Amino acid sequence: MRALPGLRGPRGPTPGLLPFLCLLAAARPSLADGSDPDSPFTSLPVREEMMAKYSNLSLESHNISLTEHASMPIEKNITLDRPANIQLTCQLTTSRDLNSVNVTWKKGDELLENNYLINETGNILYTQYMFTIINSKQMGSYSCFFQEEKELRGTFHFKVPKLHGRNKPLISYVGDSTVLTCKCEGCFPLNWTWYSSNGSVQVPVGVQKNKCVMNGTYANETSLKITWLLEEDGGSYWCRALFQLGESEEHIELVVLSYLVPLKPFLAIVAEVVLLVTVILLCEKYTQKKQQHSDNEKEFEQIEQLKSDDSNGIENNAPRLRKTESAAQ
Amino acid sequence: MAPMPSAPPPCLPPDGGWGWVVVGAAFISIGFSYAFPKAVTVFYKEIQEIFHATHSEIAWISSIMLAVMYAGGPISSVLVNKYGSRPVVMVGGLLCCLGMVLASFSTSVVQLYLTMGFTVGIGLAFNLQPALTIIGKYFYKKRPMANGLAMAGSPVFLSTLAPFNQYLFNTYGWKGSFLILGGILLNACVGGSLMRPLVPKQTTSKSKNKIGIKGEDSGLKKIHKKKSTWERVNKYLDFSLFKHRGFLIYLSGNVIMFVGFFAPIIFLAPYAKDQGIDEYSAAFLLSVMAFVDMFARPSVGLIANSKYIRPRIQYFFSFAVMFNGVCHLLCPLAQTYPSLVVYAVFFGLGFGSVSSVLFETLMDLVGAPRFSSAVGLVTVVECGPVLLGPPLAGKLVDITGEYKYMYMACGAIVVVASVWLLIGNAINYRLLEKEKKKKQARKKIMNTLESKESEPLSKSKHLEDVSKAETIPSERETNI
């Protein structure tokens, strides 16, 4: 395995550099604690200095693998809430000649000048970029480019952690009290602040009469408690978390309804029920009366028939029956 | 062997006409009773956060609601026996509404237990029993069909209430939702108002007998003044049912069955998620089950009504229970999503067929006049296994760490119950045949002598055939 430290894009040592490289190879430093033992690279003395300065920071290593057939650029999202040493590695697997590949690193659109290494093993080309993120200026997108016939790219996006609030609006009523919470999973902000906004202007929340900010027992959550809700308390609320590496915020919608809002449908339903029940019972009474009436008429007929059966002979039945029938109608 | 079902009630059921409207009203009442405790769980997550309660404290709300609904059965039966179905259902609707309106003002979990759990539970109890009872009064020939249609209310209401509750919650928050749900529950009163009590109709050809019967009534009243306390208690709630062979078989079989009946539904979604299926597909399994259930109930009611099945409906019930049990025993074989969907379909079919004839078989065994008391006693005894089943199953899952043992245990319990019911009912049918033959022989002898037109209360439990029922207005008329 040839370890060939490359300081810029084009590789291959020029004759003038050969003694310098021999010196470097001879004075190969031992791998420092922070660097990755699996890395196919050795570290530069420049990096050694930096590592000593920030040795109390953790090391984050991230990897992207590219093949020559990759049509889409590969992206990786990395969340970071505190300063750290970063080691980014891109590897390219290709069947073509590795010498013809041009390797560059960019932060955003800006070309990065130094501090990256290139190596090759078999038909895999490795490149590594190491740096330290201390504040928000170093956050952003870092990309490695392999230039052959077409350009292959891998991008690392560094972001502050996202906050978790509520996806849906919080619905509450006038006179109630409510609590809005914001949480950060596995991260610990330095500071929390709350804002309320009507339209586009954000106004800090804190010292108003009915609102009080309570930071939870663990630093990763915060709550805004509003005690006596008024209609104007409704609207958008923002919780903002401050990290060493930037800020993150989350939106929570609070809707304050007056008690009349659900009361109207409720009264409408009650009215509908009362109406239906009354209609049904009245209909029933009406049909019952009608039936009773027709029942009474039938009974009347029956009684007449019985009387005629008992008192008279069969001969008088027919005219009698007809008389009572016509009378009933 | 052609075993006869128990005879129709003395007041001849119309078997149609207004009866179908009553089926619709029962559909509403049964739908609210079974679906509401499950549909209200949509709010639990939010309430848990607001009241700072634990998971199990909130789950108690549904448990209390179900427990009170089942345990309130006897109270409901007593009231139905005295006042009839209509007033009880209307009071039930009012209680449900009151409970939910009060719940919207509660500030602690205990208040929710009292309002949502207890009050709404009683209200639902006052809905369930009368609805089942009145079907028995309005139908005889088409009763299985009517039962199947009415019981279909449960899955229909569950499928509509659950998403509706979600919508209400997103628009009005939990307080407003409870208020509006109170209004929705008040619609049970509309169903109640449709449950017209049946007036015993005397056909015109019997008008001569009418005058004669009135005289008999006054004579009998003198005899009944000398009733013992036992008989007076029995008038309100028929405890003599505990001597009824068919009732005891039904009760014991059902108690065994309910231990393992509901746990598979409750754990279907968690089991699916455990197999690696995502949340929404797991919830979809329940929807599939409810959908199949919705159509299975009336269809099975129709099948149970057929000429071939009706006389042997107890066997049909036993086979339906066995089908359920076998389904659960085979469930552990389903580990991919398509196989779980197939399981859900068969489960829905089994669940629907058992639910459809669940109360029809009870009516068949004890007869319509005693059904009101029977269903009250059955629900209060079933309270135990219904509430204990799911937690026990949950414990089994915790101990063994796998869901399949729970499914196998539930399947085994349900199969045992089905076998018990099958054997018990076979014996019962045979004994009923023997008793019927004895009676017919006795009647031939009695017919030569002059017989009184009415029977005393403490006589035989089995009434006579349809053709003879018209001539005997029984004193044990249980409604109006």
C-alpha cells in the first residue's frame, strides 16, 4: 500500500519534492489518539497541531461511497450540537484509471485549498478531509468531487439538531391554562427563548402577566405556561434553542376558542333531537287515535251483529247489517 | 332429530312493519353501547398529557365504562320489566349526554372516572338491554335476521365514530369534543322514541272471549295477592333463570369464551407492529376486520334465519365459536402482511357471526318474556371475563415475550368453550324433545276435560306451540 500524501489536486511527485517526501516518510509520526485507526491515511504534522489544540473535542467520522455508475449525487445529513473534530472520507470505486481522476473538496461553492489527503487501494480511490467545527461559521455543506468524464459528488450537510414541538395546532379555551413544550432529542442547548409572532414580527415572550417560561429538569426541554388564556393569546409561538454552533427553532400554533364555538353545534344537535322526538311521539299519538277510532267503529259493528244474532232470526240479519255498515261509514 | 326452538311470546310478534323501524332504533342503541367505549380512546393520549396521568390511569376510564355497562345490566332489566324499553332508553340517552357534558368540565382523572366512566356507563347499559329486549318482542319468525341487523350497529358506529372523534379533536380540542359527543349521544333518545311498546291486540273474532277474560282477570288478581317475596323479586328480575338448564349452559359457555374473545382484537395491531409492519398498515388490519364484521353480521343473521339452521341454532353458534378459536390458533402462522390480512378477514367473519347470534341464542333458549332478565344476569356475570381477559393476555405476552403463545392460549380457550356449548346444547335439545313428548301426551289427556284459560306463574318454563299461544294471555306480560 503506497501512502502518497498529496497536497493539491494533481498527484505524482515532482523531482524537486522527492527529498521532502522522503523526509516526511522517515519522520512519519505515530498516529495520535484522536485519529481513526482504520483510516488508510497517516496524519500530517499540521493536523497534529490542531489536534493537540482541540484534543478535548470528540471526533466524528463520516463516510460516503461513490461508484462510477452513480447518477445522483449522494448526500449525508449530520446533526451536531457541540464543537467537534470532523473527519470526512469519500471513496470512489471505478474500473478506470485512478490517475486520471481529479479530486477536489468544496465548502458550499468555495474551493478548499489544503488539508485533504488522497490514497488508492486496488481500484478504490480514497480522499479524506479533516477539520474542526468550533462555531456556526464552520457549519454548512462540504462536498468531495471526483472529476472523470463526468463529475461525481458526495455532500455532507452539517446542521444543528431539529427541535420537536407539535405538528398539529394546540386547541384551548378562554380562561383555561395551557403549556407549550419544545424538546430536543439527545442534545443540550445552551439557552432557550420563546417568541410569539403575529404576521412576520417576532416578539419575545417572557415577562407578560400570564405567561411564564419553565425550563424542564433536563436541559433538553423547555415549557411555556400560559395561565389565563385570552383570545389574543392565540397565534404562532416559536421556541428557539441556542447552540454553540448556531440556532434552531420550532413553530407551535396555539388556537384559543371561546366556549361558544363548540356550544353552537351542541345546541343545534340538542334542538334536532328534541324536534325529532316530538315529531315521532306526535305521529305515534295521531296514528294511535286513528286506529282507536277505526277499532271503536269495528267494535260497534260487532256488537250490533251480536245483538242481531241474539235477538232476531237470521232473516233480519242482512238488512240490519247493511244499515249498520252504512251508518258507520 | 329436529329440535324445536322455544315458543314465541304470547302476544304475537308482528314480525315486520314497524318492527323494522325498531330494528333501526336498536341499531343505534347497540352501536353506541359497543362502539363508544372503544372510539373514545382517541382522546386518551392528549388527556394523559393534560392531566399528568399514567397510561394505566387513563385506560381505567374505558374499563370502568365497560364494567358499569355490563354490571348495570340487572338494573336495566328490572326497569325494562317494569316500564318497558322506551322510557329506559330515553333515560339512558339523557344520562350519556349528562355524563359527557360534565366530563368536558372535569379537572382531574377521578372526575373523568365518575362522569365518563360511571355515568356514561350506566347510560349505555340503559341502551343495550332494552334494545335487545324489544327485538324479541317485535320478531319471532325473522328474529335472527333482525338480531343480525341490529348487532351490525357496533362495527358501523365504530368505523364512523373513530375518525369522527379524531376530526372533532382536531377542530375543538378535547373539551369541545366531549361537549359535542354528549349531544351525539343524546340521539339515542331518538332511537328510544321509536321503540313503540307493543299493545296486546285482541283479534275481532275473539271479542266474545274478551268479556269472558276480563272476568277471569279480576278473579286471578285475588289469587296473586298471596305471592311470596321470592315471587315478587322474580317479577322484577327473574332469578329462577338460574335453574334453567339452557340458560346455565349458555352462561357457562359464554363465560369461558369471553376470557379469550376480546384479547386477540386488542393485540392485533401491536402483534402486527411486532412482526415489523408499520403503524398505518397495522391500523388498517383493524379496519379490514371491522369492515368484514359489518357485512358478516346481517348475512349470518340471514343464514341463521333459514329453515335449516333455525331449529339448530345452538349448534350453529357453537360452530361459529369454534371457527373463531381455530382462527386464533392458526394466527401464529401468519407472519407476513398479506397473511395477516387474510387472518383479519377470517377473524372479522368469525367475530361477526358470533356477535350476530350471541343474543339470538339466548332468546332462543329462554324465550322472549324472560329475555330481559336473562340478558341482565348474563351481562353482569360476563363482566368478569370481559374485563379480566385482556389484562391476563397482556401478562402472558409480558411473561413469554411473544404474542403467539397468547394467540394459541386464546384460541384454545375459545375452542374449549365451543366444545362445551356443543355438548351441553346437544344434551339440552335431547332433553327438550323428551319433555315436549311428555307434555303432548299429557295434553291429550287434559283436552278431554275442561281446562282453565290461564296458567299460574310458577308452571312449566316452556310455552306451547304458535297455534295455541293466541288463546292464552299470559299474566307475565313483561312490557308496557
